[in-house]
Amino acid sequence: MAMAMAMAMARQNLKAKKQLRKLDAVGDIEVAAANTEVQKADGHAPWARRR
């Protein structure tokens, strides 16, 4: 359950950052960081893989 909540929050944050990026309200680095959080929550980041 906590993993699903973390994933939902990460995706929502990424969506918001992408929308703000279109308005030049945030930079590319902030969008990239939000994308990394989605990958971590989804287990796709190399350092986030479970063994």
C-alpha cells in the first residue's frame, strides 16, 4: 500500500513539474529530479532495485 501511495505521489509531482516547465516556472533539473523519483518508486532506478 505504501509503495502504491509513493508511486502515485511521485507521478503527480512529475506531472506538475512538467506542466510548470511548459510555463518556464521550473527548470529541466527539477523535472529530471521528479522523473527520477517516479523511477525510484517504480523500482526502475538502478540503485532502487530490490534483491
